[in-house]
Amino acid sequence: MTLKKIFIFLAFASPLVAQQKEYGKVHEPTSLVYPPSRHAPIHKATALHLYTFMALIGRTDIRPDEPSGIAVTRLKSTDDPKSKTDDDDLTVYGLNTGQNNILFNSSMQSLDVYEGKGRKQKLNKPRGIAANANGDVYIADTGNNRIVRLHNPGNYLTFADAYGKQGKKPGEFDEPRGVALDQSGRVFVSDANNDRIQIFDAHMQFQYAIGDRSDTADVSKLLYRPDAIALIDATEEAGYYRESFLIVVDLNNTRLRKYTLDGQFIAGMNSTDYGYQQVYLTSVAIDFYSNVWVTDMFNHCVHKFNKDLQYITSFGHIGDGDHEFFEPRAIGIWKKLGQVFIVDKKSAQYYHIGTDIYNMEVSQQDSSIRFDFFLTETSKVSASILDQTGRPIAKLISNQTVQQGANSLLWDRVDRPINSNIFLNRFKKDSTQTSDSTKAQKIFPSGLYKLKLEARTTYIYSRYFTKTVELEFAF
């Protein structure tokens, strides 16, 4: 649990806030949180951890070397459909580009490596990877200008096939960098130097292209050096909005583009739109609520956008400690449970999606007090008013689902039994006008009070973390 306190003096003779300061514990960003140690003993794996695990299989030559892609899935072959206790037993694949291999967990306690045998199977500077529950693993084998398909029957990777060669024709590639899969088995490939996304069916037969300059005059559809890609499919089990869209990083890793899966342009976002003069976006992933998460190697952080590409927050900064990154390269998200894996140049970190509260403000609205706040994640929220002794005197909401973004609560200052003192947020009018009977009730006098705001995510792991904020104010 984290705690933040703000003191605000509210003069009812004036609509302005007279004083605001934050004191006590420095605000700790919690848009991502580490799982408890009993769930994951290692939340940040370094080169030493990798060496230790690889030594167990006699591969002390394996080291982190230019990691550049990550994929997360729950294999059907190892899943017990009658049990939910193994739903978080994930298989995670990571591209170790500098050594032309793939690191993955062959079980929940062991790591393995895929390198291929012979010229046909070996990778050359792979940049993108995607995987599904059936055990299919697709790699954008950038240096070889092809797509490689591997198969994982449960605890090892084997070569299945390779597709494409260098060129500009459909099914040919010039530096393929990103790959994504939809629920029907279609394969989406970012073909960087051909400025397009190529889409193939489950048998790798070419279907159509997005952004191809040769067959579109619509400037909004055009791409320039597309790199990382990610998609969400309306038929996915783990998707709140049941919508489909594709996210593309392009324009030399500085721009985000959103398309329908059939190539219709929806929205775009440049770095200056969210306050950054320079970025280098390296990887993208989409969560259960269709939020878009993007790693930024230049600013050593992860940016979060909502499904409409509206900026939400950024998490992390440069460093080797907890919640810090050094040139983050890849992000993968298991939508169902909100598990997040982030790889930077030196480490791999494991997070759960958390929630955070920003921009706490208090003001007068008619005869009520209005509290404004910003949630970084759709959350279960409880809010209470406390007196100077810390005793709860009013309950504004209790374990209510509140949407991500800007939100408001009103306190009408009416002294009523606390269990009946719940009313909705985002009021458009004075809450004292909701019932004629409240006009005759006792009003709490001027004095010093606190708003206690508690937020938990809607994911199953929310039981491990609650964000708590206290706003101290006087009127």
C-alpha cells in the first residue's frame, strides 16, 4: 500500500485554492507494480541470473546481447482446462538479437535457448516475435529478410518453416522488423524498407498490405519505416471492449499509428503530442482494456495510452534499480491477468498492471466540495471523508468501478449515517440538491478534514496492491 498526503486550504469566500503542498513520502509511481515475492521471487533478472540458469544446461556462453523482442502466451499443451491455478504459468520468449538466439522458459523453473541447426534454421539479427497458445512462434528474421515459424510442443522449440526473401513483391521483405498474430491465425509483418505492413493467412499466403505506396493515394494510410507492431482482436477472450485494431510504430521509431485490421487509418500520435521532444519507440503491447504500452529507449521509460491513443502516463526512468530502465527494448503483456514483461539492455523485469492517482484537486461547487483526480487505470475505488481524529464521517463511494482518466467526486457535507452516505461521482449539480430531505439535515461545520481515496485494479492480482491517497483540506 502506498500513501500520499496533500494539504489544501479551501476558502469558501473564494473559488480559488489558497495553498497546496505535498509532504511526507515522495509520490511513488504505481502504474506498474512488482508482484509479491511469494508469487515471483525474482522480479528483476540481470545478466547474473541468466548466467546462473544457463549454467544449469551447460550454456555459460549465453549472455544478454541486444535484446529486441518479447512474446508471452499460455500454451494449451501444458494447460489444465479444469483448473485456474495454472492460468499464470506463462511461456515467455525473448529475442537475444546480438547472439541470434531465442531465450525462453522451458518450464516455470528452467530456461532454454533456441539457435537452430544448419543455415536454413539459423537466425540473423531477428527483431520481432509473436506466439500463440497452439505453440506457434513467428520471428521477423530481419537479417535474412524472411519470417521463420517455430513450434513449441510444450517445453522446447523446433524449426517448422521459413517464408519469403529479399524483395518488393507480395511475400517478399526488406528488413522485416515486427510480427503480430490475430485469432484466425493471420500473420501481420512490418516490412520496414518497403514502408508497409503485409498480412498473410495462417498458411502464409499473402492477403493484402497496409501503407503500400504502390496501391494507395490516401496519405493517411502511408507508413514510413514501420517497426514494432501489436494488435488486439475482437474475438479474443481477454479483451474488455471486444474491438480489433492494429498499432504501428513508424517514422524512424517516433510515431504511433492506429489502423483497423483491414487497413483503415484511425488515429496517429507524435511525441510532441504527449510532451516529448525526442523519443525512440522500440516495442508496443496492448492490454485487456485496449491500453497501448510503448517502450521508449531514448527516455528510458514506458508510455501508456488509452485505446484512442490519448496519453495516460509514463513509467520509469534511467537507472539500474527497481522501477528503473536502461534503454528498454521490448514489452509483452498477458492480457487476461495483467502480467507485464519488460526487457531493457541489461535486465528483464516482471510487473503487474497497477493503478495510480494524479492531479488531486479540491474546489467549491455550490455548497458542496468537489474532488478531482486522475486514474491511470480502470479501478475499484473507495472514498471516505475523515475528521481531524481520522474517524470516517462520510462515505462517497465504496468499491465502485471508476473508469481510467479524469474523475470527480462531490461531498455535500450532510451529516447522515455513514452507510447511507454513498452517491455517484461525476456530478453535474450540487449534491445537496439530490433530495429535499437533505436541506433539513445537519451540515458538517468548517474545519480540517481528509479525503481518503483507495484504488485497486480489476485484475485478479489486485489483492496484492492498493493505492491509497489522503487529501487534507480545510474550509
